[in-house]
Amino acid sequence: MNSIISLRSDLFVAGYTVRTREGHMAHCKICASRPLSAWDSTPGVQIQDGPFLEEVTALAIVFDRAKRLARPVRLARRRPRPG
């Protein structure tokens, strides 16, 4: 399973799962521009987690972690510049 979500117009998360003997491993990448696919993206931050019993759960958890990591970036860009 793979997916790309937009956190806002300039920040995207591309993620995918891989099935292993232990369960489903999830991997996602936070990208500054919209990637063509979950595999062909240039990441700024990479997140991995697992194993999970279901791939939907695996992807949801790493996407949630990516959203929490991206939140300070969003707040930092909204601050007005002095001067």
C-alpha cells in the first residue's frame, strides 16, 4: 500500500508499507515538493515504524508522526519577520 498526502501547499508526506514475516513495516518521507510517487521522492525527514498487524494501521501511524513533526515547521513559517 502507498499513499501521498498534502499537509499544506508546500509540504507533502509520501508513505508506503512493506510486508515482512513479523507484520507490516511502514516508511514515510516528508517532502518540500509534491513527489511523483511514494518511492521516487526526495525526503527532508524519513520516518519508519513497525511491525503492525494491518498495513492501514502502519501507514496511519507513520503519517500521524509525520504530521506532528511538520507542525513546528508550519508555525515557524507563519511568524512575521521583523522590520
